[in-house]
Amino acid sequence: MCIRDRAQTTPVIPPPQQEFEIQKIPKKRKTPIEFSYEIHGLSSDKITEMIEQELAMDKADTLLITTKERKNALESYIYEMRAKIGGEYAEYTDPKTAQTFLSLLEKVESWLFSEGQNQAKEAFETKLSELQKVGDPIQRRYKAFLEVIDHDILLGNVHTRAIEFGETLNKQEHYTQEDKDGLKKFIEEQTAWKIKAAEDIKKSKRTVDPPVKDSEYTNKINAIEELIKKLQ
């Protein structure tokens, strides 16, 4: 076989074909847009008006709360004083005053739950003031007696300490006889005052102010303590 024949019989292999992917590219279009804007604000007059409205509402709320507080205070005072006039304050209130005060408490309580339901705060304050004119002196008298009784006990303790100090002082040689006699006389004077004050308080009616003031006890206590401090 000749070379030409052999070439004719050899199969021809075609080259491999390349694969391609077709992509669609979107088109972009720019269109200019014209626009405008406005700023809408409140005028100064409108702002002032709104502030005044807010303040007015706050004032109204405050007044409502205050009115309720005054009403509750009046109601509480009525209940408290009614209970105490028949209890711990009974000894410190003469029968006539007690009866008058109880009637007044009842009258105000009746008003409170009828006409007083929708009253202004000034009305509650006025009613409370009327009651306190009668009730406050009773409360002060009660507290005054408790205070003088407490200070009488305190004075007794200080007085005892002064006596003990005087006994110790008498045994000390470096104290002069004048110091010893002066302390002895001072203690005797304080003892006499304390005994009389205690008797006066015991005999005193509780419907009047105490015959001895709390400040008098305080002065006696301070005088004893100052003398002891001076001699120590």
C-alpha cells in the first residue's frame, strides 16, 4: 500500500469544541429626578401655648393631690382624736371640753361625708384648724406631763450620782471644807426642790398645765452636772 492510500484510509479526528456560557448583562439607565422639601415647625406662639397648657395641667394635678391629702388629714384627725379623748387623753380633758369636742368631731365628720365630698382644699384646712383649736391644747398638756415626769426620773438619777459624789468627796483630804460644805448645801437644796416639784405634779389636775415646766428640770440637771464636773 502506498503512502497516499494509507492516508486516505486513516480517520480524521476533529478538534474538541469549546463550550461558551452566554450571560445577559442588564442595562442601567440613570434618570435625573427633580424634588424639593419644606420644613414644617411650630411657631413660637404655638410652643408658648402648649407650654402653658402643660403647666396648667400640672397645676390642676397638684391641686387635686393636695386637696385629697387635706381631706385625708382631716379624716385621720377626727378618728385619732375621738379615740384618744376616750382613751389616753381622757385624764387630761375636763368633761365639758370632752363633750363639746366630741360633738364637734361628729359634726365635722358628718360634713366631710356629705357636703365635703367635693370641696376645695381650703375648706378642709379650715375645718381641721377649727378642730385643732380644741384638740391641740389637750395634746400639748398630755405631752408636757409626760416630759416632766420623764425629767423627774432623770433628775433623780443625776441627784443620786451627786450624793454618791459628795460621799466620795468627803473622804478626800485634798478637797477643802468649803468645797465639801458647798456641795452638801447644794445637794440639800436640789433635794428639797425635787421633792416639792414631785408633790406638786402628783397633786396637780391633769386638765391644766403642769405646775413645773420641763425647762426647770433641765436647768436643775445641768446645774448638778456642771458642779460635779467642776469639783472632779
